[in-house]
Amino acid sequence: MRLVGAESSDALNQFVYYFALPAMLFAAVARGSIEQIFNLPFLSGVVIATLACAAAGFAVSAWISGGTLQEHSLRALNASFSNTGYLGIPLVTVAYGPEAALPAAMATVATNVMLFATGLTLLELFDRKHSTHGKGIALALLGTARSPLIWPIALAILLVAVDLKLPLPVMRFADLLAAAAGPGALFALGLFVSRQSMREGMLAAAPGVGLKLVLHPLIAAAVFYGLFSIDPLWAKVAVVGASLPLGATAFVLAQRYKLLEVETSCSAVLSTALSVLTVSMVMALLGHY
């Protein structure tokens, strides 16, 4: 309808990256307890399954797609980053009751912390401007630490550790910004997609989408039903979370680094469409356990 100009995609992306997403991550962690934040068996399982699928995404990208190490890193993120925050928490709450919200929230935090930290570090490390001298690793780590997707989480953990509660108006303002993260990211993605040819992007996205919707939940099931012994509800939530489609916020990084923007947006669209079937199958299978 041309109500919003195409250039607005970048502006919305900047808002989500610097304001809405940091507020969402901060609020999610700040409301937890130290015991919940450091539920090591659950968090370890989520991280292991996610990084294993990310490694598969990196390998498949290097084998099939070619390209740069930065592109392999982003494809690894696209193959393993679940839409747990915007889709997962409401879904498992409806399916398994309000008690499922806590493990879903902690899975969201673990996924965001580990994947964004690892992904940002690799994207920074493999950036051309860092590859010309020996200080590349230090610059990459510094860039990751300064990222608005990392330091708010560290700040929230510190506040929880010292048992410091922020004033209610501050938390409500954080919630107000956090609520804009999902719609903002989706609008930015939609504006970008609306002016692209999707056919080539869909073909390029297919391998990563297959890894995300099929391999990721299989790895998570193996981890939580074979490697770790945890609460059955938490195990279910972890596997369902792994089966979810690519989160739209992956496009925020793609646009931030001007890297595989069409492919990443197509991955989010395609995986979300197919997940109607695949997530239903996963939840039906888990219903027997």
C-alpha cells in the first residue's frame, strides 16, 4: 500500500537493535532468580543442542553454499536460532499451562546469550576490517561486549546477583520497549522482503531451514531424553523450542552487517510457514512421552 517507505526498514532495524531487543533481554533476565538463571542441566542442554545445530549449519554452508566465513557464521545462526521469545512462550503456555512459561523464558535467554554472543563474535572476527592485523580477536571480543544485545544481559545478571530490584516505572518502561521488539523486527523484515525477488532467496534458504526444523529438534530430543535427566515438562519445552522456526531478529543482524539479507529474510518466512506442520508433529510425538 506504500504507506511506509522502503527506507524505513533500516530505521526500524536500528530501533529494534539498539532499544527494543536490549530492553527485552534485560527484562527477561532481571525478573529471574539466580537459581533459575543458572539451572545448569537445562541451560547446558539448550546450549549444546543449539550450538551443535549451528555447527552443522556452518559446515553445510561451507560445503554447499560457499562464500565467506562471515556468511557461514550467519547461516549457522539461521540454522539454530529459534523464535522462542515471540512464538515459543505463548505456544507452550497454551499447550502445557502457565508453568511452562519459565523454562521457555530461560531457553530464550540461553539461546539469545549464547547464539548472539557467539554469532556476534564470529561476525566481528571475520569482518574484513579486523582481518588485516593481529588484534582481530581482541577487537571482535570488544565489539561483542559493547553490543547492545550482550551488555544488558550482563547488567541484569549483576542486579539479580546483588538482589537489587529496579523501580517499577523503570521495569514498565523496559517492558514497553520490549513489546516493540517482535513487531518492529517483523515490520523491518517485511519492508525488506516487499522489494526483493524471493525465488533465489528461498532456494538459498532451504538447507538452513531443513536443519532448523528437522535436525535441531532431533538433537534436542537426543540431549534431553538421552543425555540429561530433568523435569519432563522442562524437557518438552526445550524440544518444542528447538523445533520452532527462525526468529525474525536474525534479520536484524543480517541487515546490521549487510550480509545475506535476502536469504535470511526468506529463511524466516519459509521456516515459519513450514513450522505449522513440523511443530505440530513434534508436539504430537512428545504427547506420547
